[in-house]
Amino acid sequence: SGDMTFSVDAKTKVVGPGMSTKEAALKKDGKPATVTEFLKSGDRVTVTYHEAGSTKHAATVRVTPPAK
């Protein structure tokens, strides 16, 4: 529980509704598909990670749609 901090890199995958469409649009426009393009403050996410020394590296970030 609580906040956690993760490192991300080009291998970190962001998945969730509409993410593949967003990624395709970014590639078409020649823009990099960075994590900040997919997430905004307040999003609910589930992170699969592994520890590399004292760092938690995010392998997959799954965005959960907000409850209606």
C-alpha cells in the first residue's frame, strides 16, 4: 500500500484500453512512445516489476480504467 517509485526505460511496456491505438498514432507522427505519453496524474495502474539492487524497474504498467 502507499506510493512506490519505479524506474522505466524503453523496455517498459504500457498496456490498457486504447494504448495500442495511441502508440500507433505516435509512431505515425514520428514521436517516441514514452511512458509520459500514456499516463497522467491520478491514473490507477498495476505495475509488474523486478528489483535491480535498490531500484524497482517497471517491466509492465497496466492502466486501469476509472470506475463509473
